[in-house]
Amino acid sequence: MVRPKKNRIVTTHPEVSYFKPRGIPLRDLDEVVLTVDEREALRLADLEDYSHAEAGERMAVSRATFGRILQNARKTVADALIHGKAIRVEGGVYTLHKARVFLCLGCERAFEQSGPEGRPESCPRCAHKEITPYREPLP
């Protein structure tokens, strides 16, 4: 029997959940599905520049599992871009956790923290101790 997938932590629901190539009618398109947790993996690794270990920790999965999620996400997006398919963002095994954003006064980078209330002890990137709240989480 297959082991059930563990819920992955996602900080926001996608505001946009459908992408299609310009100039091709929807009825003529094939589509691929990018799950919400795969979208989160792309965001953490490619947009926020987290290492696989850091991103896996944020999503509450192992580094290896994060790598597999990211690999599937990149393959799905590449398939859509190369073959002119639409991308639908939906589904996946995830739990929504709002993150609070803090600013490190040492390296001046913003970072998110989900989970229990309170201020982090240090910056996850440079370990600087001076941290200030930056903004509230997105709804």
C-alpha cells in the first residue's frame, strides 16, 4: 500500500490560477495542472532563492521531497511553455499557513516566518539578531 502524502505548508492561495498562450483560443488548447504545493516550491526556490533545505523546512517536508516537488513543477511548466499548453493551478496536498514578514537589519533582506506567533531569534540567512516586523501576511 502507498504511504499517504504529508500536507505541505503553503503561505498563500494563488491569486491567478490559469495561464494560457496568447492568440490561441481556449477550446484549441491542451492544459497541464500545476498543483498549489508545486507553485509554492517554484516560488520559494526560484523567486525567493531559498535553498532546498530551507524551502523544505518552510513547507514541512524533507529536502529530498522538496526537490521532487520542485522537479515536477519545473517539468510541468516547461511542458506548457515548450508545447504551447495552458497551465491550471489547482489541487495538491497542502495546508494554508499565513506567514509573517520580517526585515533583517543586518543584511536588509525580508523573510517570512510561519507558525507560532513571536519574533524569530535571528535572520535565517545571515544569523543577525536585529529583526523588525516588515509587513502583515497577505490574506
